[in-house]
Amino acid sequence: MHRYGKQYQYFQQIVAVYESEPDNYARLSGLMQGMQETGQPPSEIVKDLAPGGRGKLDK
């Protein structure tokens, strides 16, 4: 559960930077890399995003 908390913190930071400094690619890239280092997100979220996962992005 701690891992998911860290992922959520990274996600919040990414959104904040993207909204305030969308051209700050170095910072966004660093935050995304940090988030990736925490591992896979919860499968419940991934299935909603992945093609064929019958999530909201499927047509």
C-alpha cells in the first residue's frame, strides 16, 4: 500500500507541474521516471486504461 501512496504523490506532482510549467520537460521527465521506479500501478487502474481492458478508453 505504501508503494501506491508514493505513486499517487508522484502523480499529483506531475499534474501540478504540467498545469503550471507544461514546458518543463526535464522536471516532468524526472517525476515520471520516479513514478516508474515505484513499480506497476494497481491493476484496477491499468485495466481501465489498457486497450482491450474494457475500460473507459475503449471504443
